[in-house]
Amino acid sequence: MYQKEIIVTNQVGLHARPATFFIQKANEFKSSIWIERENNKRVNAKSLLGVLSLGIMRGVEIMISAEGPDENDAVEALINLISNNFAE
């Protein structure tokens, strides 16, 4: 398992459009991927409803973890997407 933490810095957080970009990127990988908020609620990163249910706003720290054949690439790609504010 590979995991990394990041603080979400874009204006609207991980909501609607950014969440869609996040899920599309997550679905490019074979690994199982989870996103976890500081309240220890963990959801499937490939599920729009799951990701939206976390209510991740700007300034919230999240943990992205993956397990599978491309786990490192998956986590790094998602961290990069968030770091670049979803290319907005």
C-alpha cells in the first residue's frame, strides 16, 4: 500500500467539477484507491458519491492511498492533480 497526504488548495475544494476530474483520473488505474479525511471517513476514490460525501473544502487535509499493481503511479497522479488545482 502506498499513501500520501495533501491539503486541498483550490477555491471550491473537491466538489462537483474537480471531483469529476479526480474520479476520472482515479479510474485510469487498476489499483484500489481510497481517499480519507481527517475524521477517519474513508471512501472509494473512484466513486463520485463517495468523494462528494466527504465534503472536502479548501484547506482540508486528505490522505490518498492505493493498493495494487500501479499504486505509486495512482497516488502520485492524484496528488499532482490536486497540487495543480485540477488545471483550473
